Amino acid sequence: EWNHKSSTDGAWSSNGINITESWLKEGLKPRGITRDLKWGTKVPLPGYEEKVLYVWFDACIGYVSITANYTDEWEKWWRDPENVKLYQFMGKDNVPFHTVVFPASQIGTGDKWTMLNHLSTTEFLNYEHGKFSKSRNIGVFGNNAKDTGIPSDVWRYYLLSMRPETGDSEFEWKGFIDANNNELLKNFGNFVNRIVKFVNSKVYDNVIPDYTYTDDLKAHIAEVNTHLKQYIAELDAVKLKAALATSLHISYLGNKLLQENRLDNSLAASNPSKCAAVAGLAINHVHLLASIFRPYLPSTSDFILAQLQASLLIIPDEWQATSIAPGHTIGKAAYLFSQIKPEKENEWREKFGGAEAQKQRDEKAAKAAAKKADKERKKAQKDAKAKEAKAKEQEQDGDANPAAQGKSVEAVEKDGAQALHDPKTAIEEVTQGAKQVTLQTS
């Protein structure tokens, strides 16, 4: 009953629903909850001194205990289901512990608990057309990511942009480098750096000009608001991948604003009021971007706010483009992202399991080749048997037809004439002929 209500009201991911329902359909079965390990939570019962609890039996209870360690008011979170909604995110292999084991533990206490509302589960992330394997050193892991020297926000962006929400996805070094160079650097980073640097210039000397938006610029605000509403709806529905793509599109609209209005020194000289309006709108656009990218790229968001010398804008339902007012002084421009050299692709692939991954691919190819060869061998054997059977059949047909044995018509006639002078031979020929006629007929 709880599962049906929560999965419906909370709009669980389809794989989370399917995995949970399969457990319930089969019927809940006894499950071992201890392990023979030297580390872990000891089982508090006599005779179990050498046993520890299986991690997923009590791990979810840790969500409650860690909150209680954080604040004495933990019950405001965990015993207030009327006012608190619990969202949980995980890979699909951990679903049953959060949708069956933990809820069953909560229900079993007979107390009131804040229970799972929305479940967001992912499929698997693969590595370069293979599988991640820590034991075989295949793939890039947290410590490896740090070793590359690439900022954490770039990793966040790439991984969230390809989050395996509805199916498995593939980590590829080329895709990682392209995401940084072509999406973050050329789109997002370029827009922010271009407008901040322009306001830094002698045209405005770091101070936001007095701006008044014209109708064509209000059309830009309306277009941004259309996508802002989409972004909010996607995050409300926990479509993280889609909302990130929408964020990048809103950044693209900022670049479009500068390009269509040709913001440069000549515009400042020829049409100062329009230049001021475009600059003011673009700076406010950057302020909005710092907010909508905040859930994904927190360090980048802080870096933008430092350049704007502004506090975080709470994401509005309707963007007015007035959060950075005329007369506000901004800081100096600085690059948000740096280009990654394309040649790093092969270097990182080899460094993080490339040789081992290639070995696995070679092994897989060898198995496929062996399977193909075995199939061809069996086919050849089958063809050989069929050919042998056909040859025997032809041989039998030859026995029944003297001409097929290489005898000419004349030779056959001669044999027949001799038979007439030898009664014994004649009888044998007639008998043999009768047998062959019968054989051929059957």
C-alpha cells in the first residue's frame, strides 16, 4: 500500500518502480543480514561476536542518525511527513534497500516517520565502450579525476550532462574534452568573460551604466523567461540532465544578445543608450546564469559572483533583469574555464586503464573470432557430410545404370547378346534387373 502511494505521488523513476514491484510480486523472503568481516557494526547478540551487520541492513538508518548528530531538532526532518518531502538519488542496484528494506524498518517501528517521496535512479555508466573496474584499474575514479588537474565543476558538468537517467551512458575522454572546450568554454565562459571585460573597459570603467530596456530587449527577456520556466519545471520533475541542457541554452541566448546587437566600442560611440541597455541586460543575464548553474557548478557560480561583486540571486519565477542595478561596480574579468588540449585524450585513456581496457576488448574479439571459426568449422563438416552422402547416392545410381559405369551402348548390347547364349548368365541378368527396377521405383 505504501509503495503504490509513494511511487505514484512521488513520480518515481520507472526502473525504481519496476525493481521494487518485482520484489513485492515474488514475495519478501528471508535475507541474511550478517557478514564475516573484521570491520563493520558488531551484532549486539551473544554468539555473534565474530559477526558484523551487512552494510545495507542498517546503512539507511544512518540517514536519520547523521541528522541527529547534526542537530537536536532532527525530528523536524524525520518525524514530520506532512511538511517534509524526502528525495533520494542512487544507482539502480541500490533501489531495494531504499524502497523495501528501509521503509519496512520504518513501518515496523510503528512510529511516525518521514518516508521516501521521490526516487531518482540511474542506469549504469560505462567506460570507453567497456565497464569500469576498480580491481582491474579500468576507468577514472575520484582520486584520478583530481590527479588530472581539471576543476571539479568540469567533471560535474560532463557527468551530469550524460547522466544515465533512462539508459546506460558512456564515459569517453573525447566527449569529456569536447564538453569542456565546446560547451563550457566557447558558450558559457565566452559570454561571461566578454561582457564583464567590456564593462571593465574604458567605456564604463567597471560601473554598470544607466540602462532602460527597449521593446526589442524586452523580447530577449521574454525568451529567457520561457526557458527559465522550462528549467524550473524540469528541476521540479527531477530531470537533472534536461535542466542542465536548458541552462546551457540560456547561456547561448546571452551570446546571441551580444552578437545580434554588436556590442563593442563603436556601438558605445554611435548609440550610447542602446549600448548601455545591452550591457546592463547582459550583466543581469550573467547574474541569472550564476544562479541556474549553481546546482551543477557551485565553484563556477561563486567565481562569477566574485567578478560581479554581487550576492546569489534566488531564482525568480519571472526574471525582470534588474538584480544588478545601474551604478553598481563590478570586479575584474577572469576566465571561467581553460582549454584542454585534444592530445590529452590518448594520454588519459592509456593512463586510466587504456592498456587493460584494450586487453579486454582484444579478449572479447578473440572469443568472438573463435566462436565464428567454430561455427564455420561445424558448417564445413556439415557440408562435407552432405557432399559425401550425395556422392554415395550418385554411386548407387551409377550401379543401376550401366552407361553411367562407362560402358558404351555397343558394349551393353554385346553383353546382352552373350547372355542369350549363356542361360545361367541370362537368369542372373534378369534377376538383377528386376531388383534394380524395384529399387528405383521405391
